[in-house]
Amino acid sequence: MSNPRMQGPQMGRGPMGKGPAGKGDMPKARKGTLPRIIKLLMEDYKWPFLLAMLFMAIYSIGNISPSIFIEKISSIILRFVEAKDWDAAKAELVPVMIVMVTILVSTIVLNYFYARLMAIITQGFLDKMRKRMFNAMQALPIKYFDAHGHGDIMSHYTNDIDTLRQLVSQSLPRIFQSGIMLVGMLGIMLWFSMNLMAVVLVGVFGMTFAVKHIGGKSASNFIRQQKSIGKLEGYVEEIMNGQKVVKVFCHEEASQADFDKVNAQLCEDATKATRFANILGPVMNNIGNMLYVIIAVAGAAFITLRTPNASLNGLFSGSFGSVLELSVVISFLGIAKQFTGQVNGIAQQFNSIVMALAGADRIFQLMDEAPEADEGYVTLVNAEEQPDGSLREADHRTGVWAWRHPHKADGTVTFERLRGDVRLFDVDFSYVEGKKVLEDVTLWAKPGQKIAFVGATGAGKTTITNLINRFYDLEDGKIRYDGINITKIKKPDLRRSLGVVLQDVNLFTGTVMDNIRYGKLDATDEECVKAAKLANAHDFITRLPQGYDTMLTANGANLSQGQRQLISIARAAVADPPVMILDEATSSIDTRTEALVQKGMDALMKDRTVFVIAHRLSTVRNSDAIMVLDHGRIIERGSHTDLIAQKGTYYKLYTGAFELE
Ligand SMILES: Nc1ncnc2c1ncn2[C@@H]1O[C@H](COP(=O)(O)OP(=O)(O)O)[C@@H](O)[C@H]1O
Ligand SMILES: [Mg+2]
């Protein structure tokens, strides 16, 4: 046997996307989300990020320096305008101007490098986050995908990642910048005049009040808006996938109405969100403007009320006993404007931060979801036979596979040849607690045997194969593979030894050849063609426009259902595993082609253990044993002739109205 391989991932169609925001009405990010983002950012881009922040810090300081220069320049101008001495003024002004222009130009240059660096950091970080998320997603058990809408999961990659981009590239640096500027300006104000600073702080207090009341409302509406976007995306995706069904059932109007509902909700939430957000800006702005006037008046009052040698002088002076000059008041006007501007800037980030944290939290929830557990320690290895008939592990491809079974008790390692002997003992299973889907299922498949499952839709046929695959864990009972309890076998190794043709065919974007090669990544073109011939897919493939190089998109929408099934059979065939599971593999293939496929499949099934589920009883006739399932129980078993002789359910199916042919 040459390199058996795992079949592609199962990708069922999910229910309508539930939106990204989760179940609660107003989900809040868990504690520790922001530190976690920063920790990951530091892991990935510690030095570049710190360097960017250093640039940002210098840039911020450069940004507040004009207020100092304005004070200097206005003080010079005020002095010399009175004296009408332009030459003296020029002599003092020029050096100050040169320093100021130098600082401003260098902050522009610095900002350029900052922007470039930050773009690299942000995009790189998002790239890594997406990878982390995708890795985590692939490790999830099938159960997770049963319970979560696809739109839901998709929105982590779109909406949530986008809010994270906003956070890393804008909100965090902006807050850092504003923080530095605020501290710097506080220092300058303290230096110039404590009294005027007190006036500014009172104004800022008013602004924080406004942010708390308006901003808080606005944040919850932004989260609602995010949720509605997710819902809308999920709905559009669902209707897009179901276009044919929508059309056949003339459901266009109804789905339009449903869409309008979802769309109206989004419109309402977005309107509310932006309404509050739009109020916040002007309110803050006007508080800033008022402050401007108040400072001008207060400054003028402080200066004019000052009387030489009066005891109240301390109150109206500048800081540290200096005299409050008009130039200081002028520069304060600028500082106050900038100060309130920065407070406003931080307030504007408030919404994006709340949204980003909620988004990041959803991403982390996916990443924290328990991955599919694998407690297995028995592995599949290449083996070679010793002269005495025993097996030994080989480091090269031998064509003989063995289970490497370490025994904890005595530390020995035994090798068991991979034969494909599968036995189920008293297996019980339920997807949902309390609703048994399988009960007391016991059956044997000796190497090379063909076992068929027959039964009504929903009887539990696919479920049995899901358990052999270990997509789900048993509730009770045991499955042994070559005598080894399958829970001891590492899942990838177990799945590699099984060739599965799932009931729902999934083809991936790529050529026909790529899709067949999915069964065994290192298969040569010849091997793929051989497998296609075996599956009787070769004929139709060569008739495709580009033959094996024909591109398949959207799950093979350009093929017929039967053709897609043939490709998936070829895909399993190229893997060449000892055990095959064929779940309704030929249900959409016409009887004539099926007879041909059957011939190929007989070759495919030769020397393999095969579990076959089929509607057409002609397909299962020649099985070694046929299991008739009813509501999760095996009610009849035996060969075709035995069962016909029993004149039970199988007999009725075979002869009666249930017959499909
Ligand atoms: N992922 C799932 N979650 C919950 N119930 C499921 C799931 N898959 C199948 N079932 C239920 O298990 C029962 C058996 O399904 P299945 O094994 O797919 O039947 P079939 O014999 O048609 O292949 C059905 O009643 C079905 O509703
Ligand atoms: Mg089924």
C-alpha cells in the first residue's frame, strides 16, 4: 500500500450567519483583551513597534513646540511693536523662526517614517492574527462547525480583523500621541501660568462629562451596528448560495422582504451610532471654543486686575512668581485649542476602541476554543518484514504499513500490521444529549470484507462512518481497528488509513487534477489519471474544455452532481487506503454509469475493507454483509440471500415499493 492519505476537510453548509457579535445584546470585551493584543503585538513586532512609538513621541513633542514659539514670538513682537524698532525685532525673530521651522520640518520627515513603519507593523500583525485564527479554526472539532454559523466565523476574518486594524494602526497610536501631547502641554501650561491652566482644566472636565454621557451611548450603538453588519452578510451569503432554491420556489419577494428587515435594522443601528458620534464632535468643539473666549477674558482680567505690590498679586501672576505677560495669554489661546483638540481626539477613538476590543474578543474566543482533542499515541509507520515474520519500523517507504503501539505498562513497542479490520462493539451515540442516534451497534468488518448499510434517511448510516472517522466521540461502546481501540490511535494516522467519500462532495478551487491529488499530495499525474480511470471519471474529464486542467470554482459548480461524485471517488482512490468508506458515493450517477463505476469500484474495493452506504440495493447486493438500520439500531444483518430468505425489512425494500429502481 502506498502512502494512504487523509481525505479533505468536511465543509458542510452552515445555517444563516448569526452575526459577529455573539449572543448577548451588548457584548463587552472580557477583561485582559487589550493587554493580550499588546502582548501579541510585542511578540511579533517588539522593536519596530517601540521604534514607531519613539517616532510618535518625538513627533508629538514637536507638535506642541509651536505654543512655546508663539509665546516667544509674540513677546518679541509686543515689545518691539511698541518701540517701532523693526530691525531689533528682526534680529531676535530670525533665530527663533529658524529653530521652529527646523523642528517642524523634521517632525514631518519623522512622521513619514513613522507612517511607513506603522503600515508594515499593522499589516504584518494582521497577517499573523489571521494565520493564528486559521490555525485555531482548522484544529476545531467538527462539533464546533455544527454549532456556529459560517457567516459568524467568516466575520472574524472580515469585520473583526478590520476593527483590530483600526485599533492598532490608529486608535492606539493616536491615544499614545494625545497622551504625550497632553502631558507636555500640561507641563508648558504649568510653567506659564497655573491660573490659566486651572481654567483650561475646568473646561476639560466639562468635556469628559460630555464624552461619558454621549460617548457611552454611542459605543453600544456601534457594537449593535457591527452585529447587524454580520447579520446582513450572513443573510446575503445564504441567499446567494441558495439562489436556485429561491428561484424555483419563487421566493424572491419573500427573501427581499427578509433582506429589507435585516437591512432596516442595520440602517437604524448605524443611524443611531453615527447620530451620537456626530453629536459628540460638535459638543466637544463648542466647549473648546467657549474655553477660547474664557481664556482670553480671564487672561485680560488677570493682567488688568494686577496692581503693583498688592497682596492679591500672587493670584494674578504667572507661575513661579513670574509676571503674567500678554504673550503668555496669546500662546495659551493656542494651547487651550490644541489641548481640547487632543481630548476630543481621544474621545473620538473611544468608539473604535470599544468596537475593536469586542472584535478582538470574538477573535480570541475562536482562538481559545478547545481544539479537537487527540489523546492517541499509536501511530502509523512504514514497516518491513523480518525473516521471522515479525515487523520492524523502516525509515523509508516500504509499501507495508504498521501500527506502532508503545505500551506504557512495560515500556515495550509492538508493531501491528495495518490490515483494515474494523469492529464496533455496543456503540451508543447521540449528537444532542438525550437524543440517541445509534444504539447498541455491533458489527465486524474483517480485512477485505465489504459491509453495506441500508436504511431509511436519518437511520444513522452516515453517523456510523462519522464515528469510525472520529469526527465525533462515542458515548458508549468501543471501536477497534486492527485490534486497537481507535481512541488510542492518533487521529491524523487513523484518518490517513481511511479513504472516505463523504455524502456531501466538496471540491476546492483548483484544477480537476489538483482536486484528485487532494487524496495524496505527492501523487504523480499518472497516479491521478489512473485513479480517475478506476473511478470511471476519466472519460468525462477528457471531454471537459481543458481536460484535467479545467479549473473548478465554487465547489465545482461547472460540473454535474454525478461528475463531482466521480471526482471525489477518484480522490479517495488515489490515496489507496486499506479501508474505504463510501457514503452514497454513487447516488447521483445514472444506472449505466454506475454499472461502469461499479466495475471500477470492484477493482477499487478489491483487498480492501469497504463500508458502503447506497440507496440502490443493486449496489449492495454483492456485499459480504448487509446491515439494515432503523432508528439507530441494526434490525437485520446477513448476506443478500440470507436477508431475502428472512423476508423481513430488507426483503420488503428489495421487492416492494421502497425499491428505487
Ligand atoms: N451534526 C448533527 N447534529 C445533530 N444531529 C445530527 C447531526 N447529523 C445527523 N444528525 C441526526 O442524526 C440522525 C442520523 O443521521 P445520519 O446518520 O446522517 O442519517 P443517514 O442514515 O441518513 O445517513 C438523524 O436523525 C439526524 O437528524
Ligand atoms: Mg447519510
